[in-house]
Amino acid sequence: MSHVTVPEAEKLLDQEIKVLDKGFVRLVDYMGGDARIVQTARVSYGEGTKTIRQDSGLIDYLLRHEHTSPFEHVIFELHCKMPIFVARQWIRHRTARLNEISGRYSVMKDEFYLPPRNQISLQSTDNKQGREKEAVPVELQNKVLELLKKDQSASFANYTEILDDGIARELARINLPLSMYTEWYWQMDLKNMLHFLKLRMDSHAQWEIQEYARAIARIVKAVCPLAYESFERHILRGAKFSSDEIAAINALLAGKPNPLEGRRLAEFEDKLKGNLSLFEKPAE
């Protein structure tokens, strides 16, 4: 099995992709690409690389039918910088290997996240963990930003003062806020990376982590363009339907009322991206 080098990925190596106001993701290294997926999938047949069209078809078949073990042979090593509250969501993806900067060993930097004005919104009325889409009035935006800046500045000043008094770093850090930036090296295989992107590029994910997922998607697309194209087609822009939802589709096609109600109806409509007009009975 030969070493795999991908020209577009090589161009991205060590290049910071800026995210939010002070964050970034950076491709440190990678192992494999589309060719590695094909090599590992065909190993039992002893066949070499075929045409791009045949390789694309094989990769698409594997992903479409969830035969994903060949995707585990593609590895990404990323250097990431993000606010701590983003890191705490991110780390829920436990299939990664990571090493994060430690406030026990290092003095933390005076770097905090401030949200852009168009992302300062009210609590959503129908989503307990989300925000409304519309930004609040400018006066309230100013108030929120000033309060955030004030608390961040005071917190870091107190942290510095405690350190200057000789207090241990592991204690001095404990009042630092979730808006402070942290950094880590993060390694993950393609199979689990695509699952990460599926969840974190979704419109229901917090906007800030969506921004990181979109940056990482650029890297994945550069390393594995055929696999990413298939991922977009079948997962990112596709949908799976339960038996109840299939029954609802059949009812709509037959010109009958949708039997789904409440949240299940809302989720169903979200899958259809609002195109329920496709199932409306045409006028006589």
C-alpha cells in the first residue's frame, strides 16, 4: 500500500483557517485520502487503483450503505483554537485523540471571545438550548458586549493579581470564564470526522461550533474530495425517514392529511426543508 499525497491538502498544511474573532483550525498532518479508502476497500480483491469514476462509485457505495471501516484509515491531525464553551461541546466526540493546553502548567493568555452583533439574540421560544434567529436592538447589543468585556477584563485582572501573589496556577485559573480561548491538538479518523460534521454543521448546533465545523469541512474536502462529495449528497443534504414518516409521505401523495402532529410534524417538515408543496394534491 503506497503513501498517499493529496495536492490540495498539501496546500493547506500549516495554514490557519480563521474562525470567530480569535480562533482558528490548522491542518498539521494527514494520512491517506480517497485513494486510501479505495485501497483498503479493495484489499481482499488485490486490485490496484482504478479510474476516478470507478473510485468515486466505490466510495459512494460504501458511504451510502454504511460500510465505513475503510474510512477509518484516513486520519486528520488538527491544531485548533476555540473558546472554552465551544471546546466543551466539541469534546463530546469521544472518538478523537487530543491534547489541550493546561492552565496548571501554563499562564493563560488574555484572549476572550466576543460574539458578533448579529449573533446576539434572545432565547428561543421553541428550543430550550438555542437562540432566536433575529438579532436584538443595537442598544441591547451594546449592553451585552459591554458587560461581557467588563467581566472578562475583571476576571483576567484578578487572575493575574493572584498569580503575582505566588498562588499556584492550578488555583488561580478557576474563576476564568468559558469565553476564554483554549487550544488543542485533535486527531480523528474520517469515519468519525464525518459524524462530527453531520452533527456540528446542522442548523440546530450552536452557531459558534458550526463555524468551526465549516472550517474543518474545508480541510476534509481538500483531503478526500470524493468522500466529501458523497457525504454531502447522502448525509449533509440527505435525510432518513422513520416508518411513521414514510407513512406520512404516502398519505400526502394520496392527497390525505398529514397524520403527524406536534414536534414529530415539525421534525418531518424540517427534513423536507419546507417543500411540502411537492406533496400537495394538484388542482382539479
